[in-house]
Amino acid sequence: MKKTWIRTGIILLLSLVFFYFFFKNVNLKEVLSHLTDVNVFFLILIIVLVPLHLVTRALRWHYLLKHEKEGISFFNRFAANAVGFTVTLIFPGRLGELAKPLYLAQKENMRKGFVLGTVVVERIFDIFTMCFLLGLFLIAKPFYSSYFNVDKEIYSRLQFWGIIGVAFASVMLLLSLSLYFFKKKTMKVIMFFLRPFPGKFSVKVRELLDEFIEGLKIFHSIGNFLMYVLLSFIVWLGVIFYYWIMFFAYNIKISYFLLFPYVFLTMVGASIPTPGMVGGYHFFSKYGLTAIYRIDDNLAAGMTVVIHAVQVIVTCIIGYAILWKEGISIFQVKKLSLNNEK
């Protein structure tokens, strides 16, 4: 209990720090005026497009899950994504990353460890995909520098975050590949570090790891692997399109290609385990809008609040509607996640 309170306190403190920098150098009256200074047609289009990434993620997930069970309902895959994001948006600690696979495992009567393994693969490819798109933006500088110029310091910071992303994803990928292709040796190393823990705990970890490794079967099929890579790009190009429409809603004309670094930064902000992505997402979104596109601080803050609010409200409505249909409360899903986190 004490551990939970300490973790919650750290997360809330982190949110407050990011919020401080988000509201720094802004005029609240001007920010509030930008909340309504938006093209209604494009705002409606943004609302309609919110579920797009849930659809593309559900389609992509099929190529990871099919190794365990054929004919998994598209609706259940979509629902698991919606419920997972809803939990992440409401509770701190990114519990949705656990809620999503556990919800699907329960609905489809699948092994929990296996479905958890597929989500790890998803996150690895999410990071790699956006790092690749960021790399294209950085490499293509000579082609757009004549009409779109970014300060050298900003390029340097983008390269830094890109390197961090690639490094983290590479470590996760290497660990996953080691578990799958060199299972016995890797398991020996893991079990060595588990020796100080009680026997029941070690056995439970071993069982979960065995199931988790099964979730990595995509690495054994080149066809499925390539299809998954293609769909990963479709997922993120769709997310970028969503943000592109946001710029139109504020009558800001920016090339679709030039949005790659901004969406990369929002991904970094969203990965910080604050409730509802509050703080981290806001800071990195505003930073990207002001530093890369030289948008006014007040307008950048207003745009960020609007786009974040739309995502949270629409996603939570979808998530709650699914849970209501199933007769499940959001707190039951949270409890399921916490029980499996221990």
C-alpha cells in the first residue's frame, strides 16, 4: 500500500513539473480564446478520426495473435484496444498496457502471458516505426531546407530523442529475440537472478515467461513479420494524418511530411506514465509546436489542450460504452491489471 502511494506521489509530482513548463510563458486568457477559435468542420472530422488508430491497431494485432488462436473477433481486438487506452487515460502508471491484453485474454480464453508478449512486440515496433519516420525527416533536410528551416539546436534534440528511442527499442528487441531463439540460455540467466525470491514466485514467473515467449512467434514467420511491419507504418501514418487535420482546424498549413517530428515528440510525451498523459503530453506537444513550427506559445497551448481533450473524451466514451455493454466497471478492469502487476 505504501509503495503504491509513493509511486502515485512521484507520478503526480512529475505531472505538476511538466504542467509548470507547459504553462510557462503563456497568457491564460489568450489560451482560452484559442480553445474556441477552431474550424468546426475540421473539429468534427478530428472527432470522427479518433477511433482510426484503434481500428488499425486491431487489424495489426491479428498477425501476432493468430499464432495462438485463429478467428479472434475483430470487435474483441478493437474493444481491448479501446478499454486499454481508456484505463491509461484515467489511471496513472499506464495500466492500460496490462488491461488491454488481459481483457482480450479473458474474452477469448487465451493464455495471459502469450497476449502480454504480443503487446511488448507492439510497443517495440511503435517506437521503431516512429524513429524511422523521424530519421526520414532528419535525412531529408536538404530537400525542404529552402522553405522550412529548423534551428540546429532543435535538430540536435530530435536526434537525441531519436537515438534514445532506437536504443530502448533495440534493447527490448534483443531481449525478446534472445528469449525466443535462445530460450534455454536466457531462462537460465533469468532464473539465476530469481534465486533470492520465494519458490512459488519463481515458478509463476517461469510460467508467465513460457507463455510470453509463445507471443513472440511472429519472429518465426517472415510473411507475417513483413505484414506486421507494413501495418505498423499504416497505424502511425494514420496517427500523423489525424494531427495534420488538427493543423487545418487552426488554419495552419504544414506539409504532412513535416509533421513527423511533432508526432514523434507527442509519442515521447504520451509514454510518460502520468494519468491521462497529463503533463508530459502537453509539454512535448507545445514544445514541438513552438520549437519546430514557431507557433505562438498561447496558440500552441490552446491547440494542445483541444486535441488532447478530444482524444480523451472520445476514447473514454468508446471505452465506457464497451464496458457498459459487457457489464464491467472500469475499476474491475483496473483491479485485474493491478492483480497481474504484482
